[in-house]
Amino acid sequence: MANPRFHISRTFAAPRQRVWDAWTDPAQLGQWFGPKGTSGSILAFDLRPGGEWRGRMDGADGSVMFSKFVFEEIDAPSKLVWIHGFADEAGNRARAPFAPLFPLELRSTLFLADAPGGTRVDINWEPINATAEEQAFFASMMASMEGGWTGTFERLDAFLAEGT
């Protein structure tokens, strides 16, 4: 099986620098990042190759999940690449609490480009070192990932419309 890749895009009615800042300023990021119905906080954010972005996401049902992302590439204000995964409260890599077959790590690539009316955002997710079973599970989760990112983009859209 070829390594599955998830892709989603959306255009936001905001200048590219404004969208970039929403992704790279932890004070802004903590206000919108995460699916609808969740709230989150940024626990650590070191925007440099090898630096970490660690977060906490609280679900409406009382569930808590932690994440740890490690930046690989930063090309402001156009591209951001990080290794994406779940973590325990201390920041140690952990399996997704909702699905043990979800790949341990994904390469996330965020592209920002000027577009008519604002900024186009493209996100790619690709499993890293995943077993065939994990890749198949990841492929089966595409509709759920689309829903999660759509809700996240709706939150970003509202945040950008509010200004700072």
C-alpha cells in the first residue's frame, strides 16, 4: 500500500501575514486551534527547527488529550512543517487515546499562499514509519479528519474575522 496522504484546503479572508501569525503566535494559536467543541491551551511553543509545540485539548465530554509537535521547517510566511503526534502530560510521545492503530507520528505540512480574497491554506498529513495496518487505519479515518479540520478551520475563520 502506498503511504496514504490526507489533504485539506480552505481560503481565508485575511492577508497571508495575518494567517501566518495566527499559526505561529502561541497567544493567537491557543484561541482557535482544535476541532469545534474543544478548547485548548499551548503548553510550550518554540518556533525553530527542532523546537516543540506542545498542547492540551479539552473535549466537551471532559476528555483531555495532549499533543507534541516538533518543527522541521519554517519558511515564513509560506510554509511550516512539523512532526505531529499525541503525547502524555509530560510531553512524551504516546498513542492516540481514541485509536491505538492511529499512526504514532505524522508529517504535517502547512502551505499558505495569496489567493483572490485572502489566503489559501493547504494542509497535508502523512504517516511516518507506520505499519501497513496503521496506514490502512489512517486511510479509513479520512472522513473524520476532514470533519475535525473543517471545524478547526471554522474556528480559525471566526478568529481571523474578530481581529486581535
